[in-house]
Amino acid sequence: MKSFLKIILPLLAAFAPAKVFACAACYGGSIDSPMTDGMNWGILTLLAVLGVVLATALSLLIYFIRKSEALNAIAEKHNSPEATKA
């Protein structure tokens, strides 16, 4: 079955019309149409949301690293030989 798909799928892709490969906005659309503007704003909105999510995850990771370093410094200070003498 896999060998059949390896032969048939490239043949179907090779003989498919070019319209099959176009996205919904590019297929017969114009650059100045409202649909294109809406698609561009949608892409920018999704990129902005993705940027906010990634920035939040990065800031949380930095917060955890700094908190861990602070806790390790307190633990080392507490367990140092000078702290046990007093």
C-alpha cells in the first residue's frame, strides 16, 4: 500500500492544476480587495498573539532562573561554615 501511495501521490501532484495549490485569498483575488486586507490583519493579529505568548513564556523562564539563583544563594549562605559557628 505504501509503495502504491509513493507512486500515485507524486503523479497526482504533478498533473494537478495550478489552482489547487493556491490559497483561498490568492485564488482569483486582487491585492486591493477587502478580503486581502482582512487576511493581512488576521496574520498580523496571530503574529502579535504569538509574540505575546512567547514573551510571557520567556519572562516566566527568566523569573524562575533568577528565583532559583536567589534561593541557592540563601541556602549556601545558610549552610556556610561561618553560619554554623555563630
